[in-house]
Amino acid sequence: MGGLESPNASTDSNAAVIVSKNRYNGGGAMMKRNELARVVAEIVEKLSEDTSWEEFTYKIYVRQKIERGLQGIHEGRSKTSEEVREQFGITG
């Protein structure tokens, strides 16, 4: 792992999967390496001293989902509350 040994290899591979989905499999906007490093550093900076690998990968996952949602809005793939209510026949 390039000098950074993890206490939890299975969680590390989850993080790698999340990042690779984001960059290569349509999981969101592709980021250049410098931008990705900046975002990860920002997340790491906010972690508490006792953060687990699971918590860290969850934070990456949440960030990815938020970016994907914002990208969808930017690309016009969103609906207003009224459109959703109409689609599901919700009144009131």
C-alpha cells in the first residue's frame, strides 16, 4: 500500500472502490488528482483522533453522493416537490 499500512484491509478496499467508482464508473464527476487530494485532505482534517476506517469511508461515500446529486441538478436531472407529488398522486 505504498508505505501506509492499514489496520483494516477490507475497509481500505472499500475506500478504493468508492474512489474508483467516483472517478471511472459514472459514480459522479471525474476529479483531477489534485482536486481529489484536496477533498480527501479536507475530510481527513475534520476527523477526530478516534475515527475508524468505517467512519472515514462513510464520509467519503456521503461526499460522493452529495457531489453526484449536485451534478444531477446542474445537468437538469432533478424534479421539484410539486412534480414529485404529481407523479405519485400526492395531494395536500
